[in-house]
Amino acid sequence: MSKYLISFPSDAMVVSDAEFPQVVADSHAVVREAKSAGVWVFGGGIDEAVAPVSVDADGTVLPGASPQTRPLTGGFTVIEAPSRDVALEWAARFARACRCPQEVRQFGDDAES
């Protein structure tokens, strides 16, 4: 089985303040389904109030993210699924719950991780 990253940037989720509690409830329901199905690995939302830092190989901490990357915002889920098609089905469930498209990426298989 492979692991998949399902994610979205925060600006992709355009919902009203009134609708947001239902989005949270719907997304938590999908998380519970993923846990029950045994595909859930980890997930969460990026705390955008905490600034990113970069850590050099010598341990030096520098403010900000790598200049080559776009800002990492929004939410993500890591699942372990038997196929890409199954991962895409879970992404569709999260897309419905979060009211926005989800990006899917497959992790490289590594026996050490």
C-alpha cells in the first residue's frame, strides 16, 4: 500500500462564516470514516498564525520558508490506500466536505518510513 497526501490551500476554501461550522462537521465525519476504514495516517490544518522557519544543516534557524516554494497553507491529510483510485475516492470525499478541490500526491515507497 502507498501513502497519499491530500491537501488544499486555504484560499481554495471559500465558505461563509455561517457555513463554516457545517464544513468542519462534514470534514470531521470524513476523518472518522477514514479512521474506521483503516486508511487514516495523519492530518490537520496549517496554523497560519505561526510563521515558518528554515533550519540549515548546521542547525541555524532562519525566518521564513524556502524562497523557492509557494506558501504552505490550508489543510492536509495523509492516507494509506491500496491504489491511486482509492486515494482519489477519499480525495473526492474530502473535496465535498471542505467545499473545495483537493490535490493528491503519492509518496515514494520507502521501507524505512
